[in-house]
Amino acid sequence: MPVLRHPPIQQNALPKSVVSIALRPWRQSLAIKIEQRVQPMAQRSIPSAYPCNAIFLQCDFDTIGTTSITSDIETVLVIHDLLCSLGFERFTIRVNNRLVLNGLLEKLGLAEQSTAVLRGLDKLAKIDPEAVAQELARTSGATADQIEKVLQLANLSKEKSNVLQQVETLVAGNEIGMEGVAHLAELSEAVAAAGTCRSLADWTTTPAW
């Protein structure tokens, strides 16, 4: 069941007097079997007349109705505890704050082309950065310098110990971007203080569609 459909259904089952209290924020965890109809790609050499079905178990943990960073901290800790309970000893939790990318795009004058930029960044896992740069130039009209800054942000990872400092340098002077950096720093400190023995391990600017 889509995450945004579940709260209204449950809301209708609650007395009107408690709805405003019970749904702010709304937390839910769901584990449901999903059957997804997949149209084969042409390069798979599968006749397009015979689409296949993918069946998998989808587990969600969501918080709705709040902008508090507490919900982000809680989500990271839930993921951490879940992976630990499954027996995983080494893993990476990737976190993201869209304020960082939004702030950088605003600073670079690309705010109105954000959709094209996001679509291009989403392809970094599929094609090389040079091809992504070419697509960004074609679809967003970004200059070489603007593209370099966007890709620099997208390529930051845990291998760089001072990742937050580098992000701060990229968005310096932009209020939205600095707010995102502050949230990531607070998240990192809270996760470490919770006893997970992990600081902010990695993060990505690639959007989830």
C-alpha cells in the first residue's frame, strides 16, 4: 500500500477528537508483498509482448507530518538496528539532505533547472560522469563550471574524512545549503551519541524517484 494512502485510511478509523493528536507526526512500518509489472527493455532480447512480473517483499518505515530532524535521526537508528539484528556487521547507511543540493543549485543559478539536474545525477550509477556532464549541458544549459561544482558535490563520499567541511565550502554563502549542512552535522552527532560507534559514514545527493 502506498505510504501516503495508509494514514488517511487509518485516520478515518479514529475519533475526530484524537485525529489531530494521533497523526502529528504519524509513524508507520509496513512489510508487504509487491508484484510489479516490468516491461522488458529492448536490449534484453525479450519480446516486448511478454512483460514479466517482479515479486518482492517491501519493508517501509516512514514518519509523516513533521519537519523535525528527530525523525531523521530515528529513521537512521531504525535502519542501523534492523541491519544489526539481521547479523550484518559491516554496512553503510547513506543519508541525504536535499537542502544541500537545492542550496548549491540556487547559488549556481540553476534552481529553475533542478528537475533536469536531478535526472542527470540519477544516471551517475549507470553512465560515467563525462556522459552525465554532457547530458546536464544539453538538458539544463549549465556551463562547464556549474557542472563541475554539481558533480563535485555528487562525488563526495566516505573516503573523504572531511566530507561535511567540503560540502560547506561548496554551498558557502547560501542560506538553504548551509541549513542542510547543519542538519547533516546534527544527524551525525546524534547517531554517534546513540552508541552506534558510527559517525556519518556516507551520503549521496542522488534522488529517489
